[in-house]
Amino acid sequence: MTAPLTLISHHLCPYVQRAAITLHEKDVPFERVYIDLANKPDWFLKISPLGKVPLLSIPQDNGEAILFESTVICEYLEETQPGPKLHPADPLTRARHRGWLEFGSSILGDLWVYETTQDAETLEAKRNTLRTKFATVEADLGHGPYFARAGFSLVDAVFAPIFRYFDVFDTIAEHGIFDGLSRVSAWRNALAARPSVKAAVTHDYASRLMAFLEKHDAVLLKTGKIAA
């Protein structure tokens, strides 16, 4: 019996989530090993060139092969694993999807500042940036339920962890980021209901994220309601 793949993870990392979602969508058996990114173990640093998660450990006859970077992991799974195709067959459409993967990563960069800043002006600036970027997505979306209409794709796997942040943020403040963005909002709801998306995090994700915000003394926690 072939040993399962191992996804080296962190409980909150959105990049880990996109890899986990892809594994679930492909129905690939895998194990998860969680590490503390604030206290990275030596064995992890030896196999992670960037010192980041996720890593995917792939059993080999002479040991294991390690993949790093979430997009690389997802592309590898798409190319090697059976199950539904998560990239379009058409080269041009596939290239456009890869562009949206990068766009999603840029949103995650903005979200990092949005959730960790201790400055109200920076929070408001990032709120406006996020709203603008989601409006750009709105203009390109069809009628769903997913990014490529009926078929779940790697773009969905990238955006689902982004929307998950807002499930927690919505309990803190009215940020107005999705106001008037009906297609993005419907997409968000469809992704939240997807079994692979639900399975990508542990049951205590929300409480862990709240603890993270408190640890960083995030101004987001002090806003009450953010003016739209």
C-alpha cells in the first residue's frame, strides 16, 4: 500500500487551505502535520527553502520528495492525480485562470495588512483597496455558482480561504467591502458550502483567528463598525 501524501500545515494559513482544498477535490488521501510558525522545528527548516508552509511530502522509493509553494503544489496535483480537472482545457482560458490565481494572492497580501495593522488610517486604506479589488472580480464573474460557472476550479480553491477571513471579520465590524457586489457575494456563499472548503480547516479556525488578531492588537478589533 502506497503511503499517503503529507501536507505540512499551519492552522490559519490560507495558502495551506488552497492545497488542502485541491487534495479534497481530487479525493486524494493525505495526512496533515501542523507546525508553529513562530517556533519552526529544525526538521521543517531543513526541508522548507523559504521557511514557509505549505509543504507537500511525496513518498519515493528512496525517501520523500518535498514540494513548496501552494500554487506549485496545486498544479502538481492537477497534473498527476485523477479526479475532476480543476484547470480549463483551453490554453488561453487556463492562462487567464492562472492570472486570477495571482490576483487572489495579491488580495491575501492586502488582507495580511488589514488584519494585523494597529493603525486606523492604514485599515481604512486597505479596506478601500480590498473593495476595489473585489469590484474588479465582480466585473469578470459570470452567474456562478463558481468562478468558471458550474465547474469548481483552482481559482475557487484560492478565493475560498480569502472569503473565510470575512466570516470572522463580519462578526467584528460592518466593513462594507462586499456591498453591491452581488455576484461576488453569491460566489462567496457557494464556496462556503463546498465540502472541500469546510474540510480545509479545523473546527476551531474562527477562535484561532480571533486569538491571532488579539495577539497582534489589531485595530480591526476596536473599530466596532467601519463606515462604508
